[in-house]
Amino acid sequence: MAEKTHKHQLNAVRLGKAMGILWATAMLIYGLADILILRGSILSDIMSQWYMGYSPTPVGLVLGVAWGFADGFIGGFILGWVYNKV
């Protein structure tokens, strides 16, 4: 008797968008906390090294959110693509 195997596929683009929105939201929350509460902590220095243009300013926050979305999208897309290949 042959067993039925179901291979579930992920939509890599949708997973990328979801991960991008999630990471952009995390960057927004951190950036607002950095501007309002933390006032340029050591983590802010690390984030500015990883994300070009990020700083605890309104313009830096927008750049950080944009980079966060791009980073999350690429990571989510690759994760979905690899999952579908395996």
C-alpha cells in the first residue's frame, strides 16, 4: 500500500513580507525607545553599524525601519525558498 505524502509549500514572497513587517515593527519600537528613553545607548552604536543611516533621530528611525523591512524580507524569502527546496 502506498502512503500519501503531503508536501506543504510556503509562499516565499508572503513569508518575506511578513518577516519584513515584523522586523520593521521591531526596529520602529526600538528606535522610538532609543529616541525617547535610551538616548543613544551602546545598542544604538551597534545598530548603526549594521544598518547604514540608523541613528537615534527621526530620519535615522525611518532609515532603520526601511533597512529592517529589507533585512526581514530577504531573510524570510530565503527561509521560505530553502524550506520549499528541502
